Amino acid sequence: MIALVDCNNFYASCEQIFNPLIQNKPIVVLSNNDGCVIARSNEAKMLGIKMGDPAFKNRHIFKKYSVYIFSTNFALYSDLSNRVMSILAEAIPLIEIYSIDEAFLDYSGLSEPKKHAQAIRNKVMQQTGISVSIGIANTKTLAKVANRIAKKEVKSGIFHLHCQDEIRDSLKKLPISKLWGVGRRYSQKLELYGIRTAYELTQRSNSWIQRNMSIVGLKMVKELRGIPCFQLETAFQWKKSIRISRTFREGIHLFSVLTQAMSTYAFMCGAKLRKQRSCAGTITIFIITNPFKHECHVNYKGILTIYLETPTNDSLKIVSAAISGLRSIYRRDCIYKKAGVIVSGIVPQSQVQLSTFDDIKDLDRRHRLMQAVDAVNESYGQMKICLGINGFEQKWKLKQEYLSPRYTTRMDELLKIRT
DNA sequence: TCTGGGGTCCTAGGACCC
DNA sequence: TCTGGGGTCCTAGGACCC
């Protein structure tokens, strides 16, 4: 038996705790640059403000109903999260902290799970002021379903989903898109096959499910049928990738501004790496143009993966690798990869060495590639620059060749598409 | 005018070797 | 010179989560 504890409207609740004036008021928390709504209080939800909606679409609602608006304060949220999690861990040591506001608890062998959950819920409220919903069931996926019911339909905020009839009925009521593990793509696909509820999905054969949704989808459906497939991950996990990425408020047209930003983010990545005592084996940098800007008919991504000869967590080395990578994208010392995506190269000892256009013997082809990259360069940095670092757990190695034949094949395909 | 940031995992298909 | 089956490794891309 597993319990899923989920904090209600977590970021919004955190803001409310320290400000009595905004209790029971509509409040929203906005993302970086005040772009999107990423948390809402119940009152804000009732005004029809949607999760993930761009803030500008809701400005009139904010004004009309005097909605309180906050920018994110992650220091506050993670501090409160830690407090909640330690209360949970005190009650049940076998705990998987699933996200900043959610945890799975091992409830096996508990004779009165609902009573226990009630005690936890009270304690968290009493000691932190955060209200939580708790769903209890035999598998993680069913606990998710139970939690949804606890949050929406039950006053006590606690729901134990165990008898077969009840499970069947709740799955019949659950729209397929709301199921844990079914996102936008899968729900579109499943609806094409006439599957609208979680129950209808459980009626499909195992082979059909695996064919269409991979092994992960099959595990999820088995869990809906009551067979545990996802274990509780109670051990601490090192991060396998670390990333800093930002969207700019305005388009960026100066290379110097890009390098400045890239340095900052690279430096921050280094700090995060050192904090968990890891080293990066590869560094990936990428830049994306504004996907919502319609006048530029193609949107571009510039991606460069740098394979470090020696894994490192030295911020200065990471910064210099990132900057030389960025410069090489900018100088177009690189190979166009496929529509909207450029470059992948190898950087021994932080020196960018990429294949250049000179390597392309076919003059016509070379010309078309250069045109394509020009188009990319022109639209650079209009909106987004990202720096990610990953792979420090993976085997690192210095590649002997700049480009594999396979890569070239894909470029040929691309050229077919573009011409 | 204004659309987030940080993660994980699986799979198909090519490279390469025997 | 041509053909081939089987295995492993790697990576790009696609899916998902909060």
C-alpha cells in the first residue's frame, strides 16, 4: 500500500502563509519574466485562470478581480518543502520525495491507513500551515488517481481507493488526458483510437499498449489493474543532468549579450555540479528562437555538444568551453544538421574543433548549407538561450572523428527536404 | 508588447565487430 | 567480391513528469 501526499496549490500556499492579508484571496505565481501562470490559489482557479497560461492573456482578469500577483521565490518554496518532507519522513521513514510538493509513503502493513493519513495531514497543517491531499492505494498510479479524488471530491482531503468496484468507477470517470503518464501526445493518439477514459485504456491488450506507448505505458496500465510495477525509490539519487536555462524578455541581437548570459549560466551550472560533487563529461549549449513569433517562418535551434577530454566541475573551464562553443555556432564553423537545428561537434581540451564548410566538396551543397546557417544566424537569440550540462555519470570519451558517416547521411536527407 | 524552468526514461536505428 | 546474421554500443528524438 502506498500513500501519495501532495501539497495543495503549493507555491500559492507558500506565499499566503506569511501574508495574512491574502488568505482566501485570488493569488497567482508567475514564471520568469512574469511570463506564465505557474500556481494559483483556489480563488484564482475559480476565476478561470488556467495553469501555464501566459500572464498577458489574463491581465484583464487580474485587474478586474484584484488578483494578487507574485514572482517565484524558490528559496522560500524549497525551505517550506523541506519542512513538510521532514514531517512526513518522521512519520514514515520509507519515503520517496517525488517533487518539490509531492511524496510517496510506504504504507504497507498499516492497519488503519486513513487514520494515519489524517494524523499526518493535521500535523503538516499545524506545523507549516500547508494543506495537503493524500491518496492511498495499492500502486503508485492508483495512488495518483486516489489523490486526485482526495483533492477534488472529498472534504477530508484523504481518499483510500481499494475496492474493485470503486477503482473501476473512478477509472471510468477519469479522462485519459488526466492520467499520470499520459501527456498531450499520447492523449491525442489514444483519442484517435476511441480511448477517452482510463478505464477504456485498461481494456486494451498488453501487446497493443506496449506497441503504442512503450514499456512505460504498459507498466502504468498494469498498475491501474492493481499490479505494482513502479517501486518506491527511497534512496537518494544523484542528478544525472544539470541545467540552467532562461527565456529573455526581449529579443537579443548582440553576440556580446549572448556570451554574457552564457557565462553566467555556465558558471551557475558549475556551482550546482560542485554542490553534488560531480563532474561534467559533456556540455551541451543550445539557443532557440522565439517559437511564438510568427513573422519568422522557421524557428531555429542551435545545439552544440562538447565532449570534454577530462570531466570537470571547474566553472571557469565550463564557461570557456561554453563560450567557445557559442562562438563557433555564431561564426558558423559548423555543420548544419537538419531543418532548424545546427551543429554538433567535438571539443578536446575545451578548444572547439568542428567540421567546417570547407570540408564539403560539393559546391552547390556547400552553398545551400551556408545559406541555411545564415538564416539561423540572422534569427539568433531573439528569445531564448539555454545551457545544459549533462552526462557526467556517463562514460566520457574523446571522439576520433568529427562527424560520423551516419551524421552525413542525415544531412543528405535534410537537403532533400529543403531543396 | 507580453508564452517557465528543471528533470527522467525509452526506443529506433546506425556503427561496428565477429 | 559479395553476402549475412547476431550482438553491443551509442545517440537523436520523443515521450513524460512537476
